[in-house]
Amino acid sequence: MPKAEIDATDRKLLVALQQDARLTTEQLGQKAGLSPSPCARRVRLLEAAGVIKGYVAVVDQTKVGLPISVFASIKLERQREEELDRFAAAVERWPEIVDCYLMTGQRDFLLRIVVKDLPAYETFLKQKLTRLEGVASIESSFALGQVKQSTVLPMLEA
């Protein structure tokens, strides 16, 4: 059975992997004070437990021609489970939406949508988001610049 709790050594591994997932097992073990074999075993356990969900390359959205980030607040007509699930399923199908959060407060969802330009956002809005049944209102805000972006979680000692 995969291990459920993480200890200080696991935290060291997770911090190192978040900073550079391309480290060799030997390099990773050095950072956590482990030899390669126990290091590899711990990483496999963290993967099996779902603590490590996967490995990705972080891509600069501007350098690949997607400089526009739009934050859209969505209010649904009703907040019943079926409507929330239907909206979530639609969001999964649309690659322009890179982040989606179910929210408390006046809005139901907060989306981060990435597009190449304003006409592309208009097309996304008209052809996808506004056509989704159950959406009562959409409020869009355009990011002027990015102050901070991180994929590294603050792995504080428990």
C-alpha cells in the first residue's frame, strides 16, 4: 500500500524535484542525504501515493505565442451538483483554460485562459464559454503582466 504521510526526507526530495525534476537519482539523493537506491524507492512511493502527480516542462507562454492571460469569473444560474459538474466537464475539454478553481463568494468559478491575442479570446468567449448552458454571467479581467509564477509549493515542516 502506498505510504500516506511524508517525512522530512520526503520533503527534501519534493523540494528538490519541484526545483529541477531532471535531477538524477544520485543528485537527488545527495540533496536529501540518501544513497541512490533508497532515494529511487522513496520517489516511487511518492509517485504511487499520488503525492507526485507527474513531471512536466514549464513553458514560457509568451515565447510560444500565447502572451495573453485572461482571468474570467463565472457565475452559474444554479449551484447544484449537476450544473457544477457539467461546467467542470466542459472546462476539461478546452485547452485555452489552463487553471480552473471552484470558488466561494459571489462567483462560482475562476478561470485562467491563455490565448494569442484579443480576437482569439473573443472567439473563445463567443464560441465556447457563452454557449455553455447554465452560465449566468462572465466577468473578464486581462493580466497586464506577471509578477510571480511558481510551480514550487511551500514545503514547510509539518
